[in-house]
Amino acid sequence: MNIRKKLLIAGLMSIVGICQMMAQKTEYRESQARLAEPVMGVYIKPLIAELEINKTVGKIKDQWEFSNKEVNALSGEVPNLKARALFMSTEKHNADVIVAASFDIVSKEDNSGYYVTVIGYPAKYVRWRTATAEDNAWIHNEKITPIRSQEATQAITK
């Protein structure tokens, strides 16, 4: 190797070394502190209402007919079909809810749709009032119940 090549290699090595030294001088800093910001929220006092079952009507048994087109519009899902039938029954009986609703879903003989039967008690909300301290205990218990899913509280279906 001639002297020029050696000097070139030495010069390049020096430049690389200087670059590495400069890179090591770059500082890194990370800080951490506790953050205690006020949390803002809107709280509304719960409302309590009683349900008054329509005693003149009593227990209802409504059968609703749905075409396949209507079922497809409801995404073909059974919970949507039940919700639609339940809505139609509340409208029919001028009710706010159907208490203890149960359902029977049967396909039509010609497979062109379904019959959904809703059985329950039409009721309206009455005597609305703001919750009191006495109500808070059962409201709190309702919120912390370990099993709060619709599937766990529904009757067994076959």
C-alpha cells in the first residue's frame, strides 16, 4: 500500500471517530412529574319512575309478520327483529314498555319471512321524581351487580 492510501484511510477513520464523538455529545433528557388536573364532568341526578301496568288490557299476545326483505333491513339479526316487534307492540298499546316481554319467532311455511309473537304487559312510566338518598342504595347495587348482560338476565331459549 502506498502512503496516499494509508493517509486516506487514516483520514476517513479520523472523520468517523470525530463523528462518533460528536454523536455521543448529543444530550438525551427525559422528565416525569405527577399530574393533578381537575376533572370536569356533568352529573345529572337520576330520575326514578314507577311503571303502571295497563290493567284494562292485561297480558298481551301480539303476533307480527315480517317479510324476508324486512328482516334483511334489520341486518337479519334476531335481537333487531325482537326490538322491532317490541316497538310495534308498544305503539299498538300506547305504552312506554312491555314488562316481562317474551318472544316466539317462527318462520313462515313458505320461508318468505317470520312471525314474531310478543307476550307481556304494556305499561307506562308514572310518578317521575328525582332520586333521593334512600334510592341511591339500590341504584348503587344495580350498577355494581357482577352480571349485567342482557344474555344473563333473559329466559332460556330453545
